[in-house]
Amino acid sequence: MANADLKELKKGGFMKQVQKDRFSLRLRIVGGQLEAEKLKKVYDIATKYGEGYIHMTSRQSLEIPHIKLEDVETVKKELAEAGLQPGACGPRVRTITACQGCTICPSGLIDTSDIAKEFDQKYYARELPHKFKLGITGCRNNCLKAEENDLGVKGGMQPEWVESECIYCGLCEAVCPTKAIKVQKKEKSLTFDESACIYCGKCVKSCPTAAWKGKSGFILYFGGLFGNRISIGKQLLPILFTKEELHKVVEATLAFFKEHGKPSERFGNTLDRVGWDLLKKALEEALT
């Protein structure tokens, strides 16, 4: 088979295996969620056209190995009839990953599933110099490892103390991981060092009298890598509080990579080459 044909198959989610004329089909999954009814079709295809098993990838997708070349078009048709799509591979925005967020997890600070769907609609499969991974994690527990993504989103919460509601129980001080809060119970006083705050929201969630109010937002990390080279993404902006700002930053980041990236060069490597300050300037301009 010609290389161009193999590239087209990979682009459409069919990745060549070591076995001749066999392909592993990657499915398009958004935020790690798939309707139970569609799982039945995945089962049917794996049984009929594969070898009866499914591989769960490290980025919340499903793969059906051992699809024969002669069955590729038939599988595509059956997927479409069931409302399923192959996943994007190659130099483009990949599967959007997300934890369960605040709609399910008690620790969640943002609606990760909703953001994942928006990211999927706006950015999924966009052509770029190299693959680009977007990951969304709901809180500081960081289940989706935001810093390992080309652009990672982490839920945060900016706390505000309401003195009139406080009973000085000291619970907020006890749960604060950075000791940014100090409570003097006898004196009935509280100090909050906002510069030490990591926006984890634990003070807000633990307060029995709602003396801590919280404003949810997005903490962003850029240029993470976790492959042949490991590099932790950097936070270049303060916490953002609106989806409008979030999307402006994502658009500016993808445009920056499109303009400055070289073929087969990961985003973090591009930033090392052209300078991180150049991206920071572009992001700040996008937010003005």
C-alpha cells in the first residue's frame, strides 16, 4: 500500500499494526464519556471485525485492534450508522480528555465534561504542525495531569473570606495545604495570605458556616510533554474566570503553534526554540 494511503488511514483513526493489512481503530471519545447504547456497537464491531476485545488507551479512548484492510470501509459505515466516529491521529488536535468534574466528583471545581464538549466542537482534529493534546482536570487533585498536556486546564477556586459569617473554628486553617490561613480562636481573628493560595477551594468546601465564598476559574498550563521527552507545562497566566477568556487563550495558543511550529515538532519544543515570552505576549494580547 502506498504511504499516502497509510497516512490517510491513520488520519482517519486506523493505525497500522505489526501484522500485515491489520489496523487498530481508534474511536472518537469526548471527555472519557460514551453512551452505553453505543458501547453495544463497539462490542459488535470488535466481535465481528476484530478479535473480540477492546483496548482502552491512556487518553480515555477506545481502540478496536485487528481490523482487516478489506473491512475498513464497512466498519466506517457501521460506525456512522451508530453515531460513532473514528478518532483523529497524526498532526492535529487529539482526543479531548477530562475527569468527571464538579457534576460528579465532590472535589471538582469546574464542569469538565461541558468544557470537553466545547473543546471537541471547536478544536478537535484541527490541523497543526504536530499532534496537540488538550486535557481538563477538575481540581488540584489533578487526575488528568494538566501539566502533561500541550495545553492543560485545571479547575481552581479563588476564595474570599466573609468575616461576619466566621465562627473561627479553625477548620479552614486545618485543611489549607499551603498554610495560607491562620486562625486565632481566642482572639477571634483570621489572616489570609492570598499570595500563598493555590486556589484549591478546600477552605470554601470545608467551611461549616459559608464564611468562605469561592469563585471558580481555570488555571492553564502550556507546553507539557510526556513521551520521548518529559517536560512539565508552565503556567503563564493568572487564573481565568470566564469561558470567553478560556477560548480566547486556546485559539491564540493553536494559532501560535500553527504559525511558529515546525512539522513533527511538539508544542513544548517550539516554545523552547522561539521563546516562551513570545507565547505569553500573544496570550496577553488575546485577552486585552
